[in-house]
Amino acid sequence: MDRSGFHLRSAEPHEFQELVRIDDEACSLFAGIGLAFDFAADHPFAVAERRRWQAALAEGNAHVATDGAGALLGFAVLGFMDGAPHLEQLSVHPRAMRRGIGGALVALAVDWSKNRPLWLTTYGHVPWNAPYYERFGFSRVAEADCGPEVRAALAAQRSALPAPEQRVAMVRPGPSANAR
């Protein structure tokens, strides 16, 4: 174990369903604050999201946190939008939260971005979303200052997810780069 009871490694394509399960469990927390994700697995938004995750798995751009027995605790899916590194998804199983797993996965994503700006989209008003990422140097970006792919991702999220007006883009600039 290289961190407090867990370690990070590249995800394997055969682990896709486990990533979905972890994300479903993590998303259950949103219901407690009135944001229910209640669309079916065959909903076009869910299908498109899962395709991006599968592509990231095939490209080696998904990483997992595991316990000593090898059980998956959380994951990060990485990719590119508008030619820049993008943190597509970060989920930690609720039973494994508050152990530094999310922070370790964010740090992995920052390292993966190789000092380039790292983008993500999230909820601006949820404590474990935008305020969490701000602690890692991310800042909110006005939609007009985002590239076309990030704007399209926001539009897709706003058309499918609850509280669409709360979806925001964020960026963590590289050391010498400015966020758009």
C-alpha cells in the first residue's frame, strides 16, 4: 500500500462494470441533497458517458484505487476536451470516502496532465464538487471562456442532469499557463 490503506493503478477494461457500480453508489449521495439521478442505463446521456469511460479504459486513461485485497474503492477517468486534459469522472465508493482517495486521484490527474491546464465539469453548489476541487487549485470558468467541446459537455449535462443551472466548468491551470 502506498497510501493510507489503498494504492492506485491503471484500470483494466474488464473492470468497467465495477466502475459503473462505484459511480452508482457515489451518485446515491446526491439524493440526500435533493438531486436524484433517476434515468435508466439506456438513457442517451448515460450511454454516451459509459462509452467515454470504455474508450478511456481502452486507452489506459482510467485509474483505480484499490484496497489490500484488490477491491476497487474509487476511480478517475481522464481524456481530452478542446485539446486539453480533462478529468471526465472521479468517483469514490461511499464506504471508502474520507480516506484521501479522491485527493490521490485528483493528484494523479494533475500529474497526468503534465503541467497543462486540467479541465472538468461539476456542480457548483455541492460541497463535494466545485468547493472540493477549488482546494486543489481549480477555479470556475465562465462558459463563454470555455472551448466548444466543454460548452457542448455542459449543454449535454444540463439537458439530462438535475439542477442544470448549477453545472459549471473548472480548470486548474498549468504552472505557466493561463486558463483560457
